[in-house]
Amino acid sequence: MSTDESSLDMSYLLERVRELKDEKAQRDAQRFEALCKAISKKRDEAVKYRKSSGIEQVWQEDQDYYEGVDMFNRSRIRYNKPYASDAPLTEQVPQTTTQCTEFINITRQFVDSAEARCGDILLPRGDWNWGAKKTPIGDDAATKTNGAQTPQDEAQQADIALRNAKGEQRIKDWLTETGYERAYRKALGSAARIGTGILKGPFPKVYKTKSVDQAGELLVREKIGPGTEFVEPEDFFPDPNCGDDIHKGQFVLERGVLSYKELEDLKRMGGEYIAEAIDKVLQEGPGKSYADQKKERGENDLFEVWYFTGLIDMNDMDLLDERFAKEITIEADDDGVKICGCDEPEERGKDFQSIQAVIINETIIKGNMNPLQDGGFPYDVLCWQKSKGHWAGIGVARQMRVAQKIMLDMGRSLMDNMALAAIPMIAIKQGAVVPENGIMELSKGKLWYLTDDQIRTIQEAIQFLVVPSMQKEIMEIMLLAGKMAEDATGVNALLQGEQGQATETVGGMNMLHKNASALLRRVARICDDDVTEPHITRYYDWLLMYGEPDEKGDLKVEATGSSVLVERELEAMQAQILLQFSQDPEYGINKSAVMRRITKGWGFEPTEIFYSEEEMKKRAEAAAQQPQPQDPRIEAENIRAQTALAIADKRSQDNALKVQKDTDRDAVYSAGVAERNQMTYQAQIDKLQLQERLALMEYANNEKITLAQAKVQLAEAAMKINATKELASMEASASRLPKPPVEPPGRAKKGKSFTQ
């Protein structure tokens, strides 16, 4: 409202201005308190809604299964920290039990395998999971005349291409300095574990850069630029009405903590922080919290700080940003002197402005306009698996929860069964037996006495009950649980690095890799659509608002990197098949291009392995100076003919050598046989001569004659035998034959020797 004070004196005007300023200060204080309460109310609603939705219980259960904790073995842990960041550390009282409480954990293996595999594929070393290119038409289309390009158009396009390249490099520089890949991996790991990962950015962040000047001195400088960081899901609270997309809501809240010292440092920083509000918070202490979470806290407790991003009434912006404030002043014009700046605000709820505010307890200590021009939220939610109607997702631990419970129950049953089957139970008839030491327990060499006369043997007094082992049946169910976990999560054995019974054929391996990479493909599309593209697009918007003029081009961010990197895993295997076909020049396949694709899939940087264009040119020039090679087909035929001749010559030499060796072997064998026969013959002669001499000596001894006389008698006998043989051959009568000295019995009748 304007008041015309042209007819009053200046002293009255000054007094009136002071009164109006005091009234405005009181109204602003009331408006500021109302704004704080309005944002605090939204915070309380978001906190209560998230707790009532049950998602916090789901996160806690998934985290417990990942860490290997449940209701049966939780008592074994001395200290327990709930999943909520504001929950205190509690001490557990250990309890004794006779049953197995070990946690057979397969959840951690599946979660870690999925996270590691997806992280390696989606965020490879030395590469980016996004790309940027010029828009199809571009802003320079208006300068074209009838579709024809002029030299001025070409120069403008070259300038735009240069600015696009600089802009893309600037974004990559920001992402490198802020640790984009590290934050992305944390979000991916959180999504695999509990189903939800939060990535924040870009937001103003202070960087520390280190360099060395010309004198060799270390220079540490600070600068402000966009940053990216990972936000724990339990510290993130979106609008309860956002549904399955946080960007459909009107606000989001992030929770953090600050110590007394950090809060004092913020007050001394000045700038956008409100010193009076910080003093109020320090006086209240950290005991005043939100909703129903008021607790008694000590001096060493931390302040719970909330970062609000959302919409407020445009008329309240003067409470947070001095640029929107209106000062009450005295102005003079042709109509006279009047007081300006005390007009009533326009109708509320008609226009809104996106802001970022910092709240502690129920007081705003900082507020400013949203640095993003479109007023969007600097948060991206990565869901491992979408959940209908809810912004949070489902993780690997939740997908395989049934399989984990079966594995856990069967594993504990197996341990309990083995414990019972290993040591049998004992049934004793009371009073029938008495131990020697009076203690009823089994031990080695212990004596037992029968006290019942009706008991004849010890077996009648003591019986052992053996529990049957169910190991085989339980193990089959545990194997089934492992297969159920693979089917439910998509994290099969091949994705974990095990091929199993997979086929080794090219077609079979190709099909196997495609089936194993189905999980990677799905996660890659979610990363592209929900995280990478909107996140990098906001960085480009930041560049357009706050970047250097020569870096502002006409770019379109394409988050196709993740999908391309997934396909690269399969292309690396298929490229090896192309490398075999490239050996035939008729196919015209570029070997160098195929090898570059293979090395890229293996994780190597082709520029570090292959020759550069200049080196290839030098090698080509050196090869040109060498004698030109013959036609490969003619050279191949010559080599084939020479090889055939060499083989034939070698074969002929081998045959001749074989014949010679066979001849030499036969001669050596014949000589050996002859020598052996001669030695055998000579040995036989020596034997016969010895036998003859022994016979003569025996004969002479028996006849009591000398050896010479024995030789004479033997000679005479030999002469008679020879004469008889000659007469018998002439068919002389037996009467004319002399009586033989020796006649074998049973060969002829008496007197008929040599005739019958």
C-alpha cells in the first residue's frame, strides 16, 4: 500500500518509515515462523508415512539377511545397531540353546556377485556409461538458406562442435573430481542389497585442487562446482504423494547430522546462513527433534539436520533471499514525496518457487533458490527391481528370501540331525546297573555292576537309541534352494564365474551368455532411464546456467553407455570368431578393427596397445620398400610342392635307412645263432667225452683192472659189435653171428639178437 506524504514534512516521513519497518519486521518474523512450521509439518508427514509404509522393516530384514542375522542367532551378537541411522546401539544378552543357530548365508554371495558383476560391466575402468552428441537439427538450422550450407554456416557448425567438445569434457571433469563413479557404485550396491540406491547431484560443492607453481611450491586452492554423492536410503524422505516416482511429488527431504562445532562454523561462514536462527538452534540443543522422536540427549549428541528441496509460496522468497526483499524508502517524483516498499503482498498460493532449505529442529538456518533452473530435485533413485506403486525397489536379498529361508532351515536341520546321529541316546533301566564311581556317564574303561538278579546281560539294562541320518534327503532340498535362488534373482552360476555343465560349442556358449546377461540388460536399462540420463542431463543444465560461454553448445545426453557395455561382453566372444574368418583375404575383414573390439571387451585401452596412425604409416612405407611378395596362392602352391618333395625325399631316405638297418640286424642275428650253435655243439662234445672217461673209470674199477686193460676190452667189444652189424646187413644166419656183449631185454628172443 502506498501513502502520499507530499504535504508532510520530512521528519514525519522518517518517523513513519521507522514505524513501517518495525511493523514489517514483526510480520516477517511471524511469516518466517509460519514457513518453518509449514516445512516442518511436511517433514513430519514424510517421516510418519515412510515408517507406516513398512519399507523400513523390509530394509532391516534384507540387511539382516545380508549380514547373516535372524531371530535365532541375534542373541549371540553382543551389540546390535538397527538399520535406522538415528537408532541407538543396543546390547544383547547371550542366550544358551541346544539347537543349531548358525546362519547358512547365501544371500551375501548372491548380492555381492550381482553388485560386482553389474559394477564391472556398467562402470568399466577407463570408460564412461554415457555419451553426448549434437542434436539432429540444432540451433544453427535457422541460418541455412534453402537447405544449402554457406561458408558462414560451416564456420558456425565448426564453432558449435568445438563448444560441444569442450562442454562434454567439462562435465567429465566435474564428474571425475566429485567421485561420480565411486558414488554410482555405492548406489548400485545399495540397490542390489535392499533394492534402492540414491544418487544426489549436481549440488554446490567445495573442491580442493592441488598444483605446483613454477618455484615448485604446492598450491592448494578451493573452488565451488557441481558435485555428486551417494545418499543412504534410510536418510531419504520423499513426498508421501509421489507414488512410484519421487519427481512427481512436491518436495524431498534428506537427513544428516551436525555437531556443535560444525554448527558454530556454519554461523561464522555467514553468507546464506542465518546467524540468528543458528543461535536459536544452539540454545534449544539437539534434544528438540521431529514428530514423536523427542528424546533426552546429552551435550555430545549430534544435531539432526534436514535438507529440504521443494516448492513454497513465491511471496515468501523475501524471507530467504535478499534479492526478493523490498526496502521501505522515501522517494520523490513529479507528484511529490511518498513512501515506497510497504505494499501488501499479492494473493498467496498463486505462484510457487522451488527452493533448497536447511532445517534443524523446527528452524530454517539457510534457504536459497533451487540452483537448477527447472526446479527439479537433485536426486535419482536406482531400483534393482521396480515395485508397483512405491518409489523404493526390491533387491536381490528380497528376491531370494524364500530360498534363503529354506536353505537356512534345512542347514540347521542338517546340523541338528548330524549331532543326534553322531552320538546315540542311552536308555538305562533305573536301579539295574550301578557305575563304579557313582556317576551316571559313559567313559573309556569304566566298570558297571548289575544289581538286578533278573537281568542276565548288560544289554537288557542299557539300550542305545540311534537316530537315522537324513543327510542325503536334506542335501537335495538345499541344492533345490540354491537353484530357486538362481531362478528368483537371475544371478546364475555363470554370472558368478562358474560355467558348470555348459556346452562348449560356439552357438551354445552364445546362447548361454545371452541368458546369463539377462539380468545385466535389465539393470542396465534401469540405470540408463532412471539414473544416468537424468543425472548427466542436470549437469548439462548446470553447464548452460553457470558454465563458460565457450563451453555452451548444443548437446543431447544419451545414456546408452550401459547397454552398449553389456553388449560388449558378448561382442568380445563373437569378435574372436570374426578374427578366424579375417585370415581369408576374400572376406575383406579388417583384422585391426576386430582386435580393437576384442581388446576393448577385455578391458584394455586400444590406444595403449595398437600402433598409432603415424606409426602405421611408417611401417607401411618401410614395407613398401621391401620386395613385393608373390601372389599368396602361387606362393602357397610353391610351398606345398616344396614340402611334398621334401617329404618324398625324406621318406626315401628313411626307407633306405630302414632296409640297411634290417640287413645289418639279420646278419648280426645269423652270426649270433651260428656262434651259439657252435658253442652248444662244443659243449655237447665235451660232455660226451667226460661221460666216456667216467664210464671207463667206473668199468675198470668194477672189473679190478687197469684203465689200459679196460680200454682194450672196450675196443674188442666195439669191434665185435661192428662185425655183427656188417654180418647182419649181409643177412647172415644167426649161428654165424657172434654173441653180442650187450642185449637189451625184451627186444628179441634169446639167441635172436640183431635179427628180430
